Amino acid sequence: MNRKLFILVSFLQSFVLAPQLLCAQGLGPYLSNFGEPVGGAVFYGSNAWVAQSFETGAASDGYILSAPTGIGGSGAFSSELYFYSDNNGTPGNSLGGIGITLSPSTIYWFVATASTPIQTTGFPSLYWNYASDNNYSSEDNWSLQPTFALSSDGVNWTPDTSHSPFLVSINAMPAPEPSCFALAGLALAGILFFSRKSAFISAANP
């Protein structure tokens, strides 16, 4: 690769990366109380669902869940973790996991269940620890709500506030603004233009 072509390629790389750098607004965890002491635990399974409520921050375009969300407790492979909408103070509809977009300033639920019934002894024993206090850290004013919920079937829920929130760490990033997509489009157009121009110059000067 000659020096002129190297400079051109470097310029194109910068042209593509610039919109991404401008639009990048940080990664999570956006909400976590993993650093708090454990106050106790609740077992969960296919017949004992557990859910913790939280509220997102105020980013105008919402947030994208960028990585797996963690819970404090056992880590058996049969755990099933989901995000749910809110239905008047209890979990509503399942939304999925990584890659979904959460609306700003909205209450959601993080739900833990499993493919096997609850087991309080032996393996696998699935349990979710809760904190001994109400402290947590957050970005953009996300918050852990005082309410959690329990269910035997994942449909009928009982809200509860008898102890502090469950240990949870949610990874997210603000959703890109529409202007970021416009910048990305300009970058792509620039690549096509300069690539064709470079090919024309190379053909004219073998």
C-alpha cells in the first residue's frame, strides 16, 4: 500500500468512527446494588417466580440493554432471567433481554425463574439474595423501587415490601439519537465516494 492510499484509508476510518464516538454515551452498569451487604435470600424455580422493580432514567430516547443483567445469588445454568413491563404495581408482559429498548422514566421488572421446580437444598439450588439496606448506585437517576413481587406461575403476582431490594446489576446505554443515524449515513456515503474516486485514480495511474 503506497503512502497516499494509506492516508486515504486512515481518513476513511476516522470518517466512519467519528459518528460512533460522538454518539457513544457510556455503558453500564446503570443500576447496581451489588456492593451492599446481603440481608437474606429467596429461592426460585418454575413454581416460585421472583421479581424486582426498578425505574429507568430520563434519557429522551430511552435505553438499550447492552449486556446481561446480573443477580446476586446462585448461578446455576437453569436460571431464566427476563425483563417485564409494569402492570399496576406487579410484572406485566415479558419483554425479553439483551438488545431491547426501555422507555425513559418508566417502571419495569426484572424477573427470575427456572426450568425446574424450587429446591431449597441440593443441586441446583437457585436463590436470589436481597440487600440488608436500600443503598445502590446509578447513572441518569435510575432507581431501585422498594417493591418486589412473588408468583407461583408467572401470571398471578403478589407485591411485597417486607425487605430491601434484591441484588441486581443492570447494564444499559442511552439509545442513539436520530442525528447519530444521519451521521452514520453520511459516513457511509463518504466511504462509497472516496472508494470510487480512489479506484478511478488507480486505474488512471497504473
